[in-house]
Amino acid sequence: MHSIKKLCNIFNLSNLRQFHVCLYSSSEKSIIIDHMDYITVIGINRPQKRNCIDRSTAALLTEAITNFENDNKSRAAVLYGTGGNFCAGNDLDELANSNEDNFRNYCNNGLLGPTRRFIKKPIVAALSGYAVGGGLELAAMCDLRVMEDTAVLGLYNRRFGMPLLDGGSVRLTAMLGISRALDLILTGRLLHAKEALEWGLVNRIVDCGTSLGQAVNLATCLIKYPQKSLLADRKSAYNAAYKTAYVDLLEFERENGLKTLAEAKEGAKLFISGYGKHGKSFTLLEKDIPDWELEDNQHKS
């Protein structure tokens, strides 16, 4: 029996409820890879840290996606997180203790993986729990996003002065338009599933615990079509969305973001010490979370 199906003890992937919500992978690897016919399934496996990505995990994710691109049999991939969360972004513990020069070199290819280039084949993101900070940038790197009705999106890194270094400012603006992209980027506010769907940030809302199975189902729809025309039209759509050269836009984001590293490092240290909870920013600690956001949270809870 296929390993994913065996773990869940089911065959219908659309009912796959407990694989990444309640079940922690026994694997010690921070990236786990499985294959289902023509689909590569890639899991971020650091559940104890809400799947924050450190350097070694980023390298493994880059390797996994590159191997998927070069695998002639694999036509689409699914990216998910174990333990109930998609990804809470960059590992700020590592940033707080890193040398700035080394960190700059580390950023060349993206903090979280191969986020600073065009991915050759489609990836579907299965979003559960938190997909925040760099985790939202990682989700935006994917072609399609399946979001659980209890999941949360947002650029929480705004609270700590951590710039967008994984394509977020480029991809979110292309997907949402400048007004909505700036609403997320400048305020760092959270976004629930219904609003994310209305904005076009996600493509499907599914029940809690079913995003992985539904993402695999969506990927299955992609692999059944003739691939040459599908990939050609996909690339054409990206070229139309990013009117300026895609790689140039990503490079501008990187260069601009790297100028803020000192502030980002200070914010990472404060995050480790416990600041930033309940919506507070390290530069405005005396300010409470805005009333409108508190009311919004209470309304949606």
C-alpha cells in the first residue's frame, strides 16, 4: 500500500483528514518526499517549530523541487506541512544568531528554498494551520493553493522588521493587485479562508484536515492533460502577469530587502525573547492591537 495511504489507512484521498493535522511524521528528515504515480508529494517536517525553515531545510526543499522538475515521470507536485501547519516562515532563531555576511550569501537563492526563480512544473500548496511570514511567500510560489477553513495567512514578519526575501512582494502584487498586496505587506494583518478566496489568494477552501488530499486531487486534474500545451500556456500566463522580467523583479526585492538586515536581526532576537505576541510590533510595544482587528478576530472566532 502506498505510504501516504498506509499512514491514513484510507484510499480516498479527498477524505484524507488526519495525515497532517494530527499525525506527526516519524521521519527525522525535515523534508519528506513521496511519489503517487505522476505526482511528487513534498512535506515540510519540522512540526515542533510550526515548520519554520532553517538553512538545511531550505537546501533540502530546493533539492526536492529541483529533482521534481528534472523527473520526466512527475508532472505536478503537492507541497504541505506536517503536524497541522503549512509553514510559519523563516527560522528566526537561526537568523538572530547568524553572521550578516553569511546571511547575505544565504539569501541569494531564497531563504526558504528555490523561491527566487521560475519553477518549471506546477505545484499545488495544501495550506493548513499557519501559512504566515515566509510561509505565505512559499505558498505564493506555488501555482494553486488549497486552504483549510481554519487556516490563517498573513505576513507576520512585519512585526519584527523582517523583509520579504522570497518573492512575496512580487508574487502577491501580481496575484492581488497593488492595493490588496499593500494591505497585507504594510499592515501584517491576518487573513482567513473566506477573505483569501474572495481576494483570489487561494483557489479552494476545504474542511479542516482535508487540504492534502484535496491538493492531490487537484494535482491529479493537472496531470491528465497533454503536458506540452499545459506548460506552454502556464509559462505564457506568468509572462503576462510579470510584465517586467520575472527574475529582475525578484532580484530587486532581494537587494532592497538585504539593506534592512540589521533591523531584521534585532527583530528576530526580540521574537525569541517573547515579543510580538498578540499583534505587537517591536518598535511600538506600547501600542495594543488595533480595535478594528480585535473586533475582526472576535467576529471570526
